[in-house]
Amino acid sequence: MNFTSPESLIFWTTIIFILFFILLSKFAWKPILGAVKGREDSINKALASADAARLEMQSLNEENQRILQEARVERDAMLKEAREIKEKMIADSKLEAQVQGAKMIEQAKMAIENEKNAAMAEIKTQVSSLSLDIAEKLLKAELSNKDSQTQLVEKMLDDVKLN
């Protein structure tokens, strides 16, 4: 056998290849295929996890948007309520101020009326006192002589007859 002839070279190459293929299939092929299958499985799991994470992120984003919307609605409601409370407080304060002002005006009017009545009573007292003083002086002056007294009595009698 000549190892250098092309037929023997093909023969031995084929034998070596078959032996190499048998050895590879017996010892290396299953572990290589197992490793490739494991790698494929881990890639598929990673892709599934990525899809699940993407879906979860999308769900979380939607939840965040919903929560933000609810927070905005709640904030708007709180601001509206605060404005209403402020307006009510202002209106109540104005009303109370008007009521207090009206009370103060009424009290001032009553005080003025009381002062006016007191002043009028004082004036009446003074006028009556002055009138009595004047009447007393006039009567003294008139009744100091006899003729004046007689004239006064006659005049009074004439007044009485006329009425």
C-alpha cells in the first residue's frame, strides 16, 4: 500500500474523517448540541424576560399616567375647594363687617338720639326755669302797683268770659 497514491489518500482521509465523525458524535456532538440548545433556551428565556419586562414597564407607565391623572384631578379639586373656602371666608367676613357696621351705625344713631333727647330735656328745663324767672319778674313788676293788679284781674276775667 502506497500512502502517497491518490486513492489511498482518499481512503485514509475518508477513514480518518469517519473515525473523527464517530468520535465527535460520541463525545463532542451531544455536549456541543446541548450547549447550543442551552444557549438557545437561555436566549429565549432572556427574550421572554425582556418582553415581560417591557410589558411590565408599559403597564407601570400606564399606571403612572393614571396615578398622575388622578393626582391632577385631586389637585384641581383641592384648589377648587380652597378657592371656594377662600371666597366663602371673604363673603362671610364682608357680611360680618356689614353687620358690625350696621350695629355700630345703629348704636351711634341711638347714642345721638339719646344725647339729643337729653339735650332737649336740658333745654326744656332751662327754658322752663327761665320762663318761670321771667314770669316771676314780670308778675312782680306788674303786681307792684295797685292799678296794674286791677287791670290784670279784669283782663283775666274778660279772657275767661270769652272762652
